[in-house]
Amino acid sequence: MSNNRFVLLSFDVEEFDMPLEYNQQVPVADQMRVGHDGLIATMEIINNAAATSTFFTTANFAQTFPADIKAIAEKHEIASHTFFHSCFSPEHLLESKLSLEHITRKPVYGLRMPRMRHVEMSDVKKAGYIYDSSINPTWIPGRYNYRDKPRTVYTDEGVLRMPAAVSPNLRIPLFWLAFKNFPYAVFKSLAIQTLKHDGYLCLYFHPWEFVELKEYSIPQYTKRYAGKGLQQRLVKLLKDLSAEGEFITMYDYLKLAKHTA
């Protein structure tokens, strides 16, 4: 443990369906292949760094690669990313939770909605989740404006909310797009500043970012430093953050911080 500060590293494990948003049709098998190739690359980095993490996976992906998800659950936390990445109904909350618990043989405590989509906390609580990490307390043009939400852990309708990291004061988002588009020194500085200020740092990425994406018609800012370049950047980040705090799963952090029993 380093100075009682904690790094909550998380990954959204999913079918790579982003090209569909930009009118490029990608077969489901290819969506799964890209997501799986990215997961393999990501796990090698994570395990080599002994960086205990939380993996929010769609049940659709987990049912396609159950052995991988079960293996990850042995060392890390598996949480829900609902059932499918591109479509949602409230029934998927419970259905995905039950599916993941069946695959991992472990309880699933947490939820993150795809694309940080809004979800009713009453539905989240009804489905049996303890915490939700579907809130990015900043402004992302064309997506959401949650600058009025708390920056750190809070309770909403009986559900713990774990916001994604944003810097103090200016609320600069420290999410996946910032990691690949900010100069590394800037991202690192903001991340460590936030970690020291809050006592923890909640970061999130996608495994598919860590494979080559040149052939896909998605904006350049979403695939910058994809593949090997981003893998090297992640290795560096984990090394730098390991000197500042301890890697821990979201649920373990919430228990340690006495937010939950």
C-alpha cells in the first residue's frame, strides 16, 4: 500500500460495435474478435503489472468467451456492462448479472452502462447491484453534461455511485479519450493530482483500444495510439501509478472505505 491511496483501474469488455455509430457495418463475429484480441493484449499488461482491476463485461461477450471471463474472475472483479452493448432494456440489468454470476461462480456487485448511458437507480437497485459506475461528472459534447454531479463516491436512491475520475476544480475528464489524446505527461500529472486530492483514482478504458484499428471508419481521436502504441503507454502508466497508490477493485475499495459492508 502506498500512502493509503488507491487506483481503481477498470475496463469495459464488449463487442467492438463503435463503427456501427459511423455507418460502417461490421459482422458480429468481427466485433467479438476485435474485443477478444484486445482483451488478450490487455490482460498480459495488467497481469504483468499485478494491477488488480475491475472488468465491466457485457453478458453477450461473456457468453461468447466464458473461459476468459472465468479466468479473469480468479484475480480481478467482474462487473456488468449490461447484456448487449448496442441495445438496452431494464430487464437486461438482472439478466446480465445472473449470466455473469453463472459464468464466474462469483457474485456481481457493480454496473456500468455502455457509453455511460443514463439508467434509473431504482432499476439498478431492484436488480441487486450495490454500486454503479455509469457517471462521468463532466461535460462531453454530444454525450452528456454531468458537471452538477459529485466528483467522488456518493449514494443515489440506495445505490453507491462511483464516478469516473475528473480533475479537481476544472473537472478535466481522465477517461479513455484523454489518455490517448492528451500528451502523456499532462495525463499523468492530472491523474496523480486527482489521486492525491481524492485518495483514489477511477480510470476506465476498453480492451479493443489496444489492437490496431486503422481499417475502421471511426474518428481519428478514438483510434489514436491504438494497438502497440497504446499498449506501451498503458505499461508506462501502470508503472508510474504503482509508485503513487495501490491497485484495487472497485468493490474492494468501497468495502475498505466503509461505503459498504
